[in-house]
Amino acid sequence: MLSLLKAIPETSMVTLENQEETAVIEFMYSAAQKASGTLHQVLGDKKKVMSRREREMMETDKQTFTQCLMEDITEILVKYDSDPQKAACLVTLPQHFDLSMYNEARAEQLFEGLTDQLRVATLKCVEPEILQELSKTYKYFCTESWTYQQTAERKVQAVMNEMADHLSQVTKRCEDFNDLDEDLTFNLEASLCRIAEFSKSFNMLHLNFITKLTPLLRVALKGSISDEAICAVFRILLNQFWFAVVEHSKKKDPSE
């Protein structure tokens, strides 16, 4: 299956049609859920308690799935990054990886390549559903205790910094114009959408979005910003407000 997905039409003897590619990717998505033990939850069997044998089989399946994909996932993501339907499934696959397989294979270079492609996908993506899955994938990398966790944290921090820098550039341009043209409106909405999706999962208080977003609120009072952009601004502020509440509660009770 992987060789068929990687196949280049101009050079390969056998290639898949668009619908066949979609079917293969959706099959891989289902296999990933089964390997990680989440398929029974999707099917509504959330209360099922797995036996020891079932857990061992799940761990073996997860390792096999990871081993099959870890060398090729980056190449496949690159090939289909402009197809939203396929990308939406593909970016979820690393959420089901057994990350210890990267440790055993000493595959830091493979992980670096994967996170580099996820960065590219994040910074060009404008689809909220895909951005949400990208955020979840990064979160999975950062919350699992494994060898390259610090690498993952560094990578996601770099992505968030780039998103913040892009927003600052777009905001500056918005302040310079009373009426935003179509391109500037699109760039603003896309920038805010990316940050809004990541702000659900990551603490961005250090990026000081309250200060960064204040100029946009002033522009909004003039009626120059779309409703979608205004909603995204308030989503970011609300999400980061909850992170601030959590931080404050931890300072009051260090034992938490």
C-alpha cells in the first residue's frame, strides 16, 4: 500500500486513481485506530476493558504500524499536502505511533523530517479541521515521555513563534489600512485560525497575544475586520485565559 501511495504517475508502472488513493488512506486511518486501541471507542464501545492478551496484541499492532510507516510518512505527507481530504487523515496517523520505536531505531533524523513537514503543513494550512489534527499530533509528541520529547517541544515552540511573527506582520498591515482588501483579509483570517486551533492545546501566554491582538480589536471597532477574524481573536483570548487560570492555581498550590 505504501509503495502505491508513494508512486509517481510519470515513472510508476502502477498508479492509483484519486478515489483509490482516498480508500487506501482511509484504510490506513482505520488501521491506526485499531492499532492504538481507539477503534472500539469510535464504534461506541468505550467501556470495554481489554484483557492482558488484548493489550499485548494492541501494543504489538501499534509497534508494527509504526515500524511500517515511520520511514515513509514524511514522503506521503509531502505528496498529499495540497489535498485537504487526504491530508486530514494523514496528519492524524502519527498520533497512533508507538514513539519508542524511534528510540530503538535511533531514528532522530526521521523524526526531525516528520516534524519539519508538519511545520510546513501547519504554516500553509487554512483548514480548521486539519489544523486541529496537526495541533493534536504535536501535543501527542510533547506529552509522551520519550527520548525525543524535548526535540518535539522545541519544534512546536518554533512553529508557534513563526505563527506569532506572521500575525504581527499581518496586524501591522491591517493598522495601515482602513479597508482591508481580499488578500489581507484572507491572510489575517488564516493566521488567526492557525493560532486559535493551537491555543486550545498549548500554553501561549509567553507570546503575549493580549498585547498582539489589541490593535486588531481597535481595527475591529471601525468595522474593517470580518466576523470570522473577530471570532478567532476571542477564541484565542478565551483559550489563553484558561491557561492563565491554570497557571495561577498551580502557583497557589505547588503540590498540583
